[in-house]
Amino acid sequence: AQKVTQAQTEISVVEKEDVTLDCVYETRDTTYYLFWYKQPPSGELVFLIRRNSFDEQNEISGRYSWNFQKSTSSFNFTITASQVVDSAVYFCALSEWGGGSNYKLTFGKGTLLTVNP
Amino acid sequence: GAGVSQSPSNKVTEKGKDVELRCDPISGHTALYWYRQRLGQGLEFLIYFQGNSAPDKSGLPSDRFSAERTGESVSTLTIQRTQQEDSAVYLCASSLILGGDTQYFGPGTRLTVL
């Protein structure tokens, strides 16, 4: 069964600090996809990134970067020079390749990030 | 282009009443998904559609829940005889294809059962 663990329930930082959100996943499939979504106070889930299990290259997008390590089953997310607008709940999610309900996204419980001015 | 839309945005109902929640996916997206998010919790998968077919209904919490989809467009999630534990935000998502593709979410319907 697939599982996603986000051990950090809440993180509070001061603006301009760097912050890393942890995500550890479990799956028996060799082909799978990992995602990060942002849920600001407005409530709508915003897609941030999708990675497949065959691509372990780290990715950088502006102030955001992601570190995918299959050896530790982790897909961590770092925000550099955080800003108040980064305050949100961040969800890590896993989708396995295959039939039936494996098409679903399995979400972690989310990490509430608060960036204080 | 237009994203996923859901209606109503808020629904307050009395225990025992039936409710219908609607989802309009992104045009051209063949796959559609329903999730539920209870207060302060993660997202719980309910059901997915490939076209208008829902091969696996095992994620639905009880037989009071049902869903249907017309072609590759609108989907409705129906909850019969609502209970207080049904109170949650119901989120709909769509993706271009099934199987690992990015799911884009709508704004959700906040359901409150009194």
C-alpha cells in the first residue's frame, strides 16, 4: 500500500529564511509519480511539481527546489529566502502506476508553513 | 484557459437531506477525480472517472455516496441522507489522461451538515 509521511506538522520561520519541508513515501511499485501542492488560506490546491520515479535530478524553479532521493524514499521541498506569501499548507502526494485506485493521489497530512515578516 | 470549477462553493444542509455537488473539469481532460478534505486533515480519495466510467467505487465512504459523469464533462457527487460526519470540503480534480498525470484541482465545495 502506498503511504506519504510529512513529519513536520507546522513550521514557522521569519521572512528571508530558507526552509525545507520533508516528505517520505512508501510504495511497492517501481514506477510512480511524486507531487507537491500548495494550499493557501483561500483553500484551492495549487500544483507545484511532478516527478516520475525514473528521474532523480533535482529541480529548481525560482526560489523553490526539490530534492528527490530514491535511496531514502524522500522528496523534500526547499524554499529559499521565504516570503510572507509562501505561508500555506504544503502537501506531498504519490501516485502509483497501474490500474484500479492506484490512479489516485495519496497525500501526506500536510505541513503548515507560516512565514512571519 | 478555464480551470476546474465546482458548485456550489458552500452548501449548508440539515442532517438527513440529500445534496448534489457539481464539478466541471478542464476541457479535454479525460480523467476526473473526487477527494474529501475534513477539517485540518489531508485529502482522502473517493472515486475517479475515465471518461464516464468509474471502474473502482471502493473509496466511497458508504453507500450513501454516489457519483456519475456525463461523457468527458460534468460530474456530480451525490450524498444521500447526509450525516454530520459528511461535513468537509469536497474537491474535484481533472487530468489530461489517467495514470500519473498531473491532477488540477477546483476550489472545492464546503459542505456543512447541521
